[in-house]
Amino acid sequence: MSQLVLDHIYKAYYSNRRMSEARVVLEDVNMYIEQGEFVCLIGPSGCGKTTMLNLLAGFEKPTKGTVSFNGETVKGPSRERGVVFQEYSLFPWMSTVDNIILALECKRIPEKERRGIAEEALDNVGLSDFYDYRPNTLSGGMKQRAAIARLLAMDSDVFLMDEPFSALDEQTRRKLDEDLIELWKDKRKTIVFVTHSIDEAILVSSRIIMLSDTPGKVIGEWKLDADRDRTLTVPENLRLKKEILDRMPKCACESREEECSCKNREQRCSCRKE
Ligand SMILES: Nc1ncnc2c1ncn2[C@@H]1O[C@H](COP(=O)(O)OP(=O)(O)OP(=O)(O)O)[C@@H](O)[C@H]1O
Ligand SMILES: [Mg+2]
């Protein structure tokens, strides 16, 4: 039995109150994710990646089809499936450690155990010197580490991560990617990770899933060996990148996403630079 399942998922949003004008954003998506997989979702902007994460998290309900987790239909959010957003989601008026303690309080962890668990989680992501810092005094990368620490403290089985490092500079992003791979190898969490960077997908994933342009459907899938050489410049990875790029849906401007230089995002051009 797969841990996370999207079974014949359709998702439509209605653009008027009478719910007569539907816009289908996901069409017959089937996905089976096993415990311990590190799955990257890639696809053009607007194809429904965030919608899929929201369905997996239980924030949204499918229009048709079933989302299940460990064999049970997902009916709403659960701490077993934690989310890390692109924008940081810590309370700014509380210290880093208190943010995590609050989450543990919601989980009804006994009061005397909370601080220890929170500190251990922060140690795990390299923030041992920053327990008492407020989020606005941390760098972007540190805030994302703190958000990951919160999932570790909550002992979430599944990490749902929506472009978690895309707002960071390239060097910090790579470091966080590498640390996340180590964490994944160590804790064997299931990770579903959305990215626009093919390099990042090749670096971190155990499986890459590509969605088509709207309405999103699965149009490509690649399995990657956990013990492979992750250096992006080795021939296998360069070959894989080319294969993925060739399969990637084109922008509205008819160029491939990577090559596209038009600035026409408002008109649904999906170009974004790697
Ligand atoms: N709550 C909503 N109501 C109406 N339409 C929505 C809603 N949420 C998403 N959509 C639409 O669904 C489509 C898919 O959106 P989604 O955010 O899932 O795309 P995405 O693949 O994550 O895009 P990006 O890569 O730009 O983040 C978009 O056209 C978006 O406008
Ligand atoms: Mg998105």
C-alpha cells in the first residue's frame, strides 16, 4: 500500500458564485508515493503543483477522485503531513524555539518535554545558537531551517515543501538542498517537493514527476538512485537534464522554459530562469 495516493484526481475552481463556470486545473492525476520517497514535482507555472500539495496536505478537497494517506481518505490537515511554504511561516513576535514549542503545545506534548524536543529539532538543522532569536533577526535560509525543524519536532511523516528555497541565493539554496538530502537519508521522511529548478530536482529527488501545462496531468517520470553521484556536471546528470528539458512543456511564447527571455508572465508565460 502506497503511503500517499492521488487517485483519479480532478480539481476545478469555479469563477462565479453559481458555480457554473469551472476551470479545470488538475485532470485525472494518479500518483502513488511510497514511504521514504523524495518526490519532486516540476511543471510550468500555473499547472497545479501547489494545488496538488494543498490536496495532499488536506487544505483543499478534490472535485473528483480520492486523496489518501496510509490507506485512509484525507479529510483535512493533519500534523502527520507538515508543510513548508516558500514564504516563511513563523510567528514574528516569538523566538524560534517558542514557535516550535507552540506547535508542540497544539500537539498536546507534555509541557516539560516541549523545550527539549524543540531544541533538539533546531540542533538537527544547525540552529543551536539561535533558539532565542526572533524570525526577523534570522536570514531567509535560517527561517526555512526553522520551518523544517518545526516539522521534525512535530514528527511529521510527510514533508510537503512548496518551492521552499526559491527565495534564497544560489549558494544558500544548494546548502539547504544538501542538508535536506542528509536529513532525508537519516530520518527517511517522505518528501514531496515543488521546484522550478531542474538542477535542484536532479540534485535532491529519488523521483521526479513532471506535470503538463494547465490542466495539469502527469506527463513524465524519472526514478533516481539514492546513492548516485549527485554532482550536476557528471554526464548522467547532464543527460537527464537535457531529457527533462526536452520534455518540458513550452512557454506561451513558444520557447522552452529555460531559453525563454520574454517578460510576459502576466500572459501566462511560464519562463523563469534556473
Ligand atoms: N483558490 C483558488 N481559486 C481559484 N483558482 C485557483 C485557486 N488556487 C489556484 N487556482 C488556479 O489554479 C491554477 C493552478 O494554480 P497553482 O497555484 O496550483 O499552480 P502552480 O503550478 O503551483 O504555479 P506556480 O509554479 O506559479 O506556483 C492557476 O491557474 C491558479 O490561478
Ligand atoms: Mg505554486
